[in-house]
Amino acid sequence: MRDMVEIGMGRTARRTYELDDIDIVPSRRTRSSKQVSLAWQLDAYRFEIPFLAHPTDALVSPKFAIELGKAGGLGVINGEGLWARHADVDAKIQQLTEVAEKEGTEAAIVLLQELHAAPMKADLLAAAVAEVRAAGVTTAVRVSPQNARALTPSLVQAGIDLLVVHGTIISAEHVGDGEPLNLKTFIAELDVPVVAGGVSDHRTALHLMRTGAAGVIVGYGSMQGATTTNEVLGIGVPMATAIADAAAARRDYLDETGGRYVHVIADGETLTSGHVAKAIACGADAVMLGVPLAMARETPGNGWYWPSAAAHPSVPRGAVLPYAVEEERVPLDQVLNGPSNDPFGSLNLVGGLRRSMAKTGYSDLKEFQKVGLNVRG
């Protein structure tokens, strides 16, 4: 195969690409950015912008989920995070960031693990869900494959709209200490749509689509410096290739089922509006943002960020790092819609994506997935 290279005698590897390895190719047509629609629909739920927030307590509180929902996106609450374990989450996060600032990220990880050792309380999580529901925006909660069966009934009773079954790398069947979680059976028994991930290749994406998932997440929230899964497990996700693989799986599944469309959500290395545009161009329907949203004043992390995997009790895979000091933080609306004084694309993410689509002549997200691409070098 042309994309296979020999890395030693008898051992080959596939050549893959990150988002920074590719460029979008302008076409013969341009259009006004006012003619561009960024809307997409997941099951019965319509969103005006293709942005989800990574399910970490650094970003998504009930308040932030409401603000992002009103802005047209989706905030995903971590159903196994601090909002499910503590009544005074803001105080706990302040304590965490103070430890990180004074003692460093290793001390912060120890505290994060201690905070996550507290038992999960269904009433706390139900209250968080109720707060978001009362605001009239779509309510989504993330659970791990290990705890999906135990936590989901109370979440459905609380009134969630979407369930996100999310791990670093997920499969159609999770084998644990007890009875395996068969996602196909699990999803079939639910009355709410399920988004599942992350995946990194065509085969795993196709298997997840066959479970009945409404959406598949590609990647695991990898952000340079913040996520350490590659260092800890040796697992990496080259996002441009992985998204394209998942998009190919989506086409295969569409043909296989005679028309069932499963949405592909990119979760990793989307730091700028240019990265967002490239992720959509590779085949994503939406992107799950991490670090870029840490600049928003409405986030509970006060400019600090850590991925959800950072709290693992024995194999943490993320750092607690500052990404925006107080004077650099701006309203969420400015992160999404500008105005921007940053020439590198960290602000006005919506405007950057909209202009990228307009400059290449495309008016909606599905059409933009057909844009030409170049590989650098």
C-alpha cells in the first residue's frame, strides 16, 4: 500500500497526518460569509454552531453548559467529575488551581485524584442536569464505558437529552471486571440518543456506528502539553487521518444501512479556527473544543485547563496547566464570535470557520467536507 512505510526489517507502519500537516485548497468560487450556515443536527437536536465542549470540569459547569447552549453549541457535563461528587465545586476548583500555581502540576494531579475519590452522588448530578434543562438548552452528560450501565438510569430519570459514552479509546464491547458492556444492546434499550468515542481508525469507527450510536467521537481530547496519553500509553491519534477514516466509515455505514447517517465529532488538536476548518474539511460534522474555551470567563477553571483523563486514580493522562491569566480572559461570545485582536485564530472561532468556508465557496458544513486538501512537504 502506498501509505505504508518500512520502519525496520519485517515491520511496517502506516503514514498518517495531523491537522497541521494539511491545508485547505481554495476553489474557483468564493461567496459572502453571510451566506454560510454552520448549523447541524444530531438526532432530534439542532445546533447553530458545530462546537461541543470537552467534558472536563475545567470547562463545563451547568452555567457554562447553559451559556454555550444559548450560543448554539453543546456543553457536555462530566457525569463522573466534580459536579457529581461535591456540592462546593467552585471552591474545590479554586483550591486545585492554587495548588497547581504554587506547587506544580504533579501536586495538582494528586489533589484532583483525591477530589475524584469522593463518592458520586446521584442527587448532585441530577441537580446539575435540572439546572441546564430549566434554561431550555440541550442537556448532555458524559459517562465512561466502565460506569455507563450503573449511572445511565439515574441520568435518564433526571432528564438528559443526550448521553455521551466517552473514554480515551472505546470499543463496541467493553470487557471489565463484571459483565461486559455491549454498546449495541445498551443503546437499543435507551430512549435517548448516544454519542460514543473516542476512536482512531476506520474499523473501530464502523463498529461503533453499528451499535446504533447517533455520533462517534474521533480522538481523545489531545492538546499539546495538556494531554499526556501518548507519553503514558504510547497511543496517539493523528487527527487528519483519523477524521478522514471515520468519515469513510460513515459512508460505508450509510451504504450498509440504506441511509442512516452517523455524525463524526473531532476531539483533539483543534486549537484555532484554522484547525476547526481543517477538521470539518477532513470529514467531521462538529468539533469538541478543549483549550480554546479555557479563555472564556464563564468557564469554572479560571483560565486553567485539564482533560477529563487527568483525574484517573492510577494512570493520569493529563496536566493541570494555565492557558489564560485573568486579564487575557474574555467573554465566551468573544471566543466564539469576536471581535478578535489575535492574528493566530484563537478568538472568533465561528467567524474564522465561516470565512474559511466562504473563501472556498461552500455554504454548509456537509458541502465543505468535499473541499480540496493539500499535504505539506
